[in-house]
Amino acid sequence: MNHFAYKRGALFAEDVPLAEIANAVGTPTYVYSTATLTRHVKVMQQAFGHTPHLVCYSVKANSNLAILRLLHEAGCGFDIVSGGELARVRVAARADTSRVVFAGVGKTADEMAQALDAGILLFNVESEEELLLLDKVAREKGVRAPFGIRVNPHVDARTHRHIATGLKTSKFGVPFEEARALYQRSRRLKGLWARGLDCHIGSQLTDSAPIRAALARVAGLYRALVAQGFALQYLDIGGGLGITYKEETPPSPAEYARVVVEATRGTGATLVLEPGRVVVGNAGVLLTRVLYRKKTPTRSFVIVDAGMNDLIRPALYEAHHEVRPVRRHSRGRTGRVDVVGPICESTDVLAKDRVLAPVRPGDLLAILSAGAYGMSMASNYNSRRRPAEVLVNGDAWRVIRQRELYEDLWRGETP
């Protein structure tokens, strides 16, 4: 459920007409709904009920400080993958980093040191060399680093190949067969403290079967490690639960929780959940304005002022985002068009072969389900300024990221 709906022919975010925001702030602009964000967190938390768990929102999905602060106040911890994300969390969470897990295959020594200083909950280690470096950094600081090894269960997540992370060919995680040996080795490393076990098989998961299969393997390993005397407490099951972009029917949070709880029964672990897309994906839209219409012998184009630098998912993942007019019109028959941006790339297609009512230059469109991996993956390609961001709360709204100035494009450069 989200809080974007038509009222009297106009598309609203909660109680604010999107046209009001576009006219005041300009386009392209990302708009997020507070009610949707808080509801999604609450539903996820309630789904796991009395099962010991910690929701660690995946910062990479959307890292705006205002959204991180909102989710922190809703009871979330955070899943981070860089020193920059750690710095954002320290600001947004008012330096409360006790519920932060640090993932990613390329942590640097400096990032490890920063995370140790911050007192994070857990490092999710993804290779033997990383484990050895973490031990070295921790010993130099005179502390023990709490860690869990991310195992690769070799389970097909049945998602797009670019966002599947649990196969043997993936760069992520440690092969399942090698994990026990690494835990045994950690016993001889004085800077380490084995506290958990981690697994994440991919993003935009729409089938519960791969989740069940992966967690059954990982839970068995967790029990075996505890039986060998490792004082583990946390079983990090990753994130990746999908949302509906077009016709997908992903498991509901309640169904997801039933699968997870059943698969991990008997471990005694506190479950660490890393939702990102399912929290913020449908909580945001990208507002864009029509610039031109264009017809060729084979296609009809609607050219808008948002491009693949603002929303790269369609170009990168062949992702589908619904497109809706901000104001409904009855100007004639619908037709099939490609909604494209101004970027000098053939892949700058935001919506391909879509049925759309006739539009005119100046009309506003909303690209739906854009809250996750939209602004966080935006770039300045073609020397374009990144979008503004707006947060709506009831009938009020505020800018939570100003649109960049041209001077921001070369900040730090020397001519």
C-alpha cells in the first residue's frame, strides 16, 4: 500500500497535490510519503511479532538524511556498505550506531577503523583476506571486532541476473563449504569475536521458495557452529523482499515472516532483517515534465526532463516503472509511446512501449515506485544537476535535498 492516489483527477501524495510541489520546486523531483514509509516499517516489525529480531534498513536503497532519521525514529537499525553510509547514519541517528551491520565485499582498513570506533553491532565478512584485515585493525585498536561470515548458499533467487547475489558465480559471500574453516580459524585471531552468521541471496525477490531453501541451509550451519562452541547471537538473513512494479506478486511481509521463522526455528538466534526496497520503493515517485513529442516512421516518443542519470534502473536492469499523468485529461485516444529522457544515450528510455493518454509539452508525469535505488543511484552524467527531494507528511511538505547548483557540478575541481 502507498499514499499516492488521484483526487478529483489530480494525483496527490497524501494530502498534497503533486502539481503544487512541481510548480514550487521544479522538475525532476523525487517525492516521498511519510505515511507510506512508517507504515511499511511497522508492517515488517509486526510480521515478526515476538520472534527476536532487528530491522536494519538497507541504506543503499535511499540514503537521504531525512528518511534515515525518520526510519531511526521508527525503530530501525541500519545495514551499511561504506564509510560514507556510516557517516550518514551517525548524523541521522544522532550517533546511535549500536544497531548497524556493515556489509560489502570491499571494506577498507580505514572504514573498518571508523566502524569499530562507532561501536557497530556486526561486520558481515565476505572473504578470508577481509577476515584477516579486520583482525589486524581490531588488534591495533585494542578491541575485538564482532563479526559474522556471509555465506553463499548457491541458491537461485529467481530475480534479474544483475541483482542475484547467492550463486557460485557471484562476487558476494564465502562459499558455503569454506565457512566452517573460517570460523575455526577465527578462534586463533585475537582481534575477532564471532557473533553471527549472514546470508543474502539477491534483490527484488518475488518467490518464497529460494528464501526458504537458502535459510534452511544457513540455519543448519548456524546450529552446527553453536554446537561447536561458538557463542553466536545473530542470524542475519539479509533483505531483498520484492515489491510490485508491474505484475509481480511478491510474498507479503506476513508470509515472508512465516517462511523465515519456520526455516530458522530452533536456532535461538536474534534475526537481523535488512529490508530496503520493500520499505522505500513504493514510498516515492519521480516527478518529470514533458518537453516534446516526436514521431518517427516506427515509434512515438514523449521526451521528458528526467533522464537515466536521475533514474537508471530501466537502463541498468530493464526495470519497469509505471508512468501516470499528474493531471488526468481526456484529449483523445490513448496510444503507445516510449517515454525517454534528454541524455545522449540510446538506453535513456524510462518507459518503453507504454499505453499513455495524449500529453502536451508542459504536462507533468509521475514515475511510480521510484523511492528505492532512484536518487541513491543518480549521477551528474551529461553535467546534469541531480534532482531535488521532497518529503510529504499529511498536508505539509518540505524540501529534504535542494536541487544542485551548476557550481556543485565542478566543486573540488581545479581548472
